[in-house]
Amino acid sequence: DTEVTQTPKHLVMGMTNKKSLKCEQHMGHRAMYWYKQKAKKPPELMFVYSYEKLSINESVPSRFSPECPNSSLLNLHLHALQPEDSALYLCASSQGQGVSYEQYFGPGTRLTVT
Amino acid sequence: GENVEQHPSTLSVQEGDSAVIKCTYSDSASNYFPWYKQELGKRPQLIIDIRSNVGEKKDQRIAVTLNKTAKHFSLHITETQPEDSAVYFCAAGDNFNKFYFGSGTKLNVKP
């Protein structure tokens, strides 16, 4: 299985809501990533988990809270978001740390904050 | 931190012509340079990648060249087809799994 899955595909939430995005891979990859992509822009790295530990946080606001419960799962908890947080949120995975490896992207969650 | 610049932002070619997209990077620690194709509403798809110990790599109609000294790398697509139309992103990665993307090139192949 060479696929990264993400749920939900679409999410509409109000600024006071709490919601979570979910990402799963079963390729045995030990690095997992969250990216944010606005329309007509490149993906921007948000967080990297390496061997289930947060290794990179690109100065992301605390209203975004990542979690890696195990090596196959990655969550992004959302709370008190702003309309400008509306974007496509992409999850990716790669083999691990030490040598850069190909990243496999999920289909993304299209988030709209109202 | 790493800064990846990509040019041109848009590129229009006639079917059958070649297309070249260029990227520069700033961080000497970057050692992995993938290229992604992203169609509207879809995920980025890896089309080719190159590591810093290699100067050129080819896969059918697609090739990538890397000049480590000058810190630039390029994507070459030959015999372009309408289905090559998409947004192409270059990226630079290091051993700590930090990946930075270029700003993207919208390629339009006219039939």
C-alpha cells in the first residue's frame, strides 16, 4: 500500500469550533508532515514528526496542534481558527530521518473557516 | 533558512516543444531536489528527483540537472503534450526532513 489517506476531504468550521484532521499511512514510514497550501501558492511546511516525535515546528500559531499517536497516524487539532486559515491541508510521509527520501502526499483536506 | 526561487511563473509552449523550468536554492545543507506536478484540486505528484551526488537524471521525456556549485537545478520536459499542462513545483530538502518549495510554474501546452 503506497497511499497516504486523509479525512475529512472537506471541512467547514466556525471560528469558535474545535475540529481535527486525520492522516494515515501504512508504508512503514517514520517521518510525517503537515503542509498548508493556499490557492495558487506552494505547499508550506508546518510540522514534521520523526519517529513519532515533533522535530520541526515552522513557527505555526498555537491554534494548530499536531499529534502523532503512533507511527501510522498523524492528527492536526484545530481550535479558534481565523478565516485566513482557510486552505488545503496536506499530509505527507517519507521513510525517515538521516537521508532525504521521497515524500508521499495525501489528497488533502480542504478547510474553510467561516 | 532555505530559500527556493523558481522561474518562470508561467510558461506557454506548443505541443511537441520543450519546456524548461529553473530553480535556485540558498542552503548548502540541501541535498535532495524533487519536482512535483500538481493538477487543479489534486495532490502534488513526484515526477522526478535528484540527489546532490548526481548531476543529471532522466526518465523518458523528463530530465533534471543539478549544479551544486551554482546552487541551481532545472527541469526539462521534451516533446510536451497537452496532458503535461499543470503547475510544477521544485523543492529542496535536507537530512532533517525540512522541505521548502519553489513558488511554482504554471505550464500550458497548447495543442
